[in-house]
Amino acid sequence: MRDVRLGDEIDDYCVKCRRITNHLVVSILNREPAKVRCRTCYHEHDYRREEAPPKKDAKKEALFKEVLSSIDPAAAEQDAAPKKATKARGKKS
Ligand SMILES: [Zn+2]
């Protein structure tokens, strides 16, 4: 395997683009790319060996949506209730 050199173009996973893109090697450690820069968005990050980050993001997203959906209905009810009450009061008086 030939040594990687600064400025070499390699594939890696870009968290900003969320896919494998062309990267430029900007830093080398122990003959391996240490930092790379995405050629699409110029985001610089540690070399990931073309691996996408763990599925934490997906889990977080699912959790976030779950929390949102559990909050939204309650918020909607709370919003609607006082309005009805004040309208009713207004009609009575
Ligand atoms: Zn990118």
C-alpha cells in the first residue's frame, strides 16, 4: 500500500454532505490520513475511513420526533381550552 500524501484525493464520509464524497488529505498521522477536507462543502474533519457515524443520529431523530408528537397534542389542547373558556365567559356576561 502506497503512502498517503498531503493533497491526495480520497473518499470519505462527510457529515455535512451526509454521504461519501471526494476529500483532500490535509493532515497525516502515522502514514494515515488524520484530517481530510470535503471537496464538495470544504468541511474539514477527522478521517473516518469512509465510515458513516454511528446510528445515534437516527435514534436521536426518532426520539426527537417522538417527544415532539407527545408534546404537540397536549400543547394544542391547552391552547384550545382557555380560548373556549374565555369565549363562553364572554357570551355569558
Ligand atoms: Zn461535504
